[in-house]
Amino acid sequence: MATSLKVGDAVVIPWGISEVRGKVAEIYGSGQGRHVVVALQPEESGYVVDEPTTVAFPIDPVRPAGVAA
């Protein structure tokens, strides 16, 4: 499922024992080494972050927003 992600997609990423919403800013790598850079905004993340930031994750745990785990 995560392999169909594209830049601009709304996604959910693991964050500690919870999850956070963000948007795909970049996808890089190939095969098992694919990663996603997710842009986090305070409003979209439920104020988990205080200011806009980005985080990189392996593509596997990242899922489209609105799709059950």
C-alpha cells in the first residue's frame, strides 16, 4: 500500500505510541531502501510539533491518511 504514495499525499506516521498526520514532501531510494520525507504542520499533527518540520521514515510504516492500520 505504501508503495503507491506520491508527493502531496496526506499520510499517517507512527509517533511514539500514537500516530501523527502529515504530507509527503519527498520519496527517495529504491527497493527495501525507500524512504519518505513527511512534512509536519502543527495544525495537521494535532500540535505534536510546535513549528513546521520534516521527518524521514522508511516507507513501510507510512500509510495514507484515512486508511485503517
